[in-house]
Amino acid sequence: MRRWISIRIVLLLAVVFSLSGASAQARPAALPSTEPLTVLVDVEGAGRRVTGAYVIRRAMDSSGTVWWSFRGMLDGELEEVDGMAVERWSIDGSVTVELTAFNYPNFRLDELPAQRITLMPGWDGLVVIAGIPLAVKGEYRAPGAGSSPVIIVTNAGRGARTITRLPDTSDPPVKQGEQHQ
């Protein structure tokens, strides 16, 4: 089950934009100038639910390096994952995002079904990943070209909506018909 969740996290982030993690690689002592980007995700599909936030730092030195972290709920369990990726932008505005590493216990990058994804321009707020249509609100462009600081990803049928907070899982579940006090 955790393997499916991990695969889902990685594929979703790749769709939204860049990612990949450095488990065997050390971060450089001094990071280059970076551009921050936050992706709020609330997606349900294939019997799974992902609600959380990706915090992304994109290098502004034309290397295409991206550092990312995810913190949120995966099927009701709090998860934290981080990593790195490389994004390569084409003249036509498309971007290929390739995962270079991925930090998650007992899971290796080469176990993912896909390590590279290409996003094409003209998607008009809709992306399909693993057969699931996703609504995307916000612009994703090359570093320094004016991406939205916050991008929202939800199921296409629900449209984009702002996620104001993550669910509180510290309380016991509420039975149907009862109310929280």
C-alpha cells in the first residue's frame, strides 16, 4: 500500500511540475539562487486520496535543478517525502521533468514506474496523469519566467479550489451521524 502511495506522490508531483530527491547525493554547500513555488494538492482517484503541499525550490542558474518536499495526508496517514529533479525546457514551451533521486524509507527511485514526464503547453488547466484528469490553477513556466507562486491541483470534476488547512488527524474518527465537539 505504501509503495502505491509513494508512486502516486511522485507521479502527481511530476505532473504538477518538477521534482526528484537526493538520497545518495549530498546537497551542495551553497545553494544557487532559487525561485520558490508551492503546490497545494487535493486529489482523489483509484481508491486513494492525497491532500498536502509540495514546497519547491527551482535553481535560477539554468541547471534545471529542483529541490522539493511534500508534507500531507496520504490515505489518512501523515507522510513526508523530499527529493530532487531536473527540468528541461524546450523552445516550444514544453518541459521534461526527470527524477534524479527520491527520499522515502524502503523505496528506491528505480522502483518507480516512471521517472520522467513531459508537460506540453496549451493544457488549459487540465492535466491527465495515470488516467486521472486533474484541474490545475496557476501558471507553471521556466524559472524566472513568471510562474504563479502557488499552484492548486484538484480533481478535474471539482475544479481548482483553495486548500486552507490539512485535516486534523489527532482526534478519533467521527462516526456517521455524530458531530465533533
